[in-house]
Amino acid sequence: MNFLANIPLLYTLLFCGTLIFSILINELLLNFSKNLGTRRNNSVQIRWSSTAKPALGGLSFYIVFLFAFITLEIITQGKQGFFSTLKIVGLLCSVTAAFLMGMADDAYDTKPLVKFIVQCLCGIILISTGTKINSFESEFLNYSLTIFWVVAIMNSINMLDNMDGISAVTTLAICIFAVFFSAQMNLETQPLTLIIIAVIGTLCGFLAYNWHPSKMFMGDSGSQFLGIFLAFCGIEFCWNIPVIEKNNFPIIYPINNLILVALVFIMPLTDTAIVVINRTLKGSSPFVGGKDHTTHNLFYNGVTEKKIAFLFFMINIIGAGLALYLINQSDFNLQRSLLIAAYPVSLFLFLLYLTRRKRHA
């Protein structure tokens, strides 16, 4: 059967297959996780939950990711060239490096410098395999921005994983944007699009165990896996796309692409920026964990954990919708772009105000 000729069937089988496989893998890991992946009860806890739980979600991510890779190569009979596409090979290699580093951190609490070096290595792998931001004429600046973007998103998703379901639903919203964008650009059967569908199925399967009250965490292996994957998608679907076409010639307006990034990655970027600002103002290190994230402050103001996860998802979905609207415009209009940019800016200012308010006991 030619699956590529029937996109709805291909997507359904891919989503359902990875969803079911993800549930089975997570259930299996959960049943054998009395010691594996569970931090010691006397270790320092910086998560919102004070209960030690298996941090094995990342392992299921990577297993299902490899399963999807191999399955797609088989069912497409190599027509899409999964392992012959250099960018996809780069994605596989960088995801593997991020996952292994995350596993090491979950097991041994690796030093921040080691994590930073591996994150930079992930950026270098992407650059060397053809994935980089093209915002400047200078390649040095493009390379530097790419590595900065990779490190920033990997840390941002890691920092966002501080309450049940938050990193998973945020990643889910960004992946949904990528699928709609691919459909709009007639890229439904491209390798990256099919991989994103598989990741969506994986995330939905994991959320069955990570939704509040959670049974397991994704751990650093999961957050680093998702971080590099989203950094890759951000380059492909936000930073480098020609937002406007003029006389059938694609034109990139950097301000529009920057707004796209702010809209699609609104919650990871907003939360990270607020945490860095508040900790810097208090004279503490932004890289030391704490319960001062956007999620925590929403809870302090009366929002439940489940509602916080749903709120994060909806805010990111709205941002993704505005990004798609901006992409669909046939001409560049600075006023319209700035008006759309008011959404992430106003949200940032409101949440910053919320975190700066004094909490009452």
C-alpha cells in the first residue's frame, strides 16, 4: 500500500501507533521503576511535587522516536530518504546527544558546565548538517545565534518542566503549529512533518501519566530531548521561513520572523525571561532551581495545577494561531506585525507583574 498517497490514513496510523506504543512503554517503565529513574528521597527537591516519582518519560520519548524513525523508513520504502537527508540525520544525532546527557543528569546530577557543553555540541551538530538560522549576512553571526537559540530553548524547556504536564502541553502546542504550517505549505509527507506527528502521539501517551496528579516525570532526559527537537523545529518553521512573497519571490523580513518566534514559543520564552529577570534583581543565580516560575505564581494566585497546564496550552495555541495568520499575509505591514506582537509583549508584562506582587500568607 502506498501510504504517501493517503495522508489522513498515514497521519492516523502514525498518531495512533505512537500513542499506543508510548502508553505501553510508559506503563512498562512505571512497573519496573521502583528504583530506576527515581531520585533519592533525601536529595534536594526543586520540583513543585515533593514526592519522588520515576523520571523516565524521556526514555519513552527516545524509544518511540527511534521506533517511529524506523517504521517511517520501512512504510515509505525509503522514498523520503529519512537517513539520506542530512538535516534529519543531524536531528537524530543531536537528539541522541541531548537524551544521553539528560539521562546522565537524571542519574548523576551532572555539573551545569557539562550540560552547557553538550547543548553547544547539539547546536554544532545541527549547523554542520545544514540546520542554522539565516538572519544575517555574516555566517559567524548566524552560527552564534543558532547555538544561542539551541542552548536557550533546551534550558527553557528544562526550566518549564516544574509542574505536572507543563512542558508536555507546551511542546504539544508548538508541534500542532508545525503540522498546520506544513499542511499549508504542502509539506505533509516531508520527513520532519511525519516525525512531528509521531512526537505528538508520544506526548499524548506520556500525558496519560504526567497529567496532574502525575505518576511519572519526564526528567532531564525528556526535557533535553524536547528542547533540541523544538529548537530544530523553530529554525525550520519560524526563523528561516520567507514570511512574504513579492512577485513570486520569497522575502524574509527579520522582524516578522522574530515575532513568529515570540508567538510560537510564547510560554517557554516568557517563563524563562521572567525567571531570569526576577532572580537577577534578587541577586541570585538564574541557573539555580527554585519555585518562582510562572506556574508557581499562578498557583499562588489561586489557579489549580490542572488549570495552569490547560492555560499554558491555550496561550500557546493562540500564539500559534496568530503566527499562522501572520504567515498567511500577502504583504509586509509593519503596523499589523507590531499589533500582533502586542500579544506576547502584554502577556509578558502581565505575568511579570504577577510574579513581582507580594504574596500574602
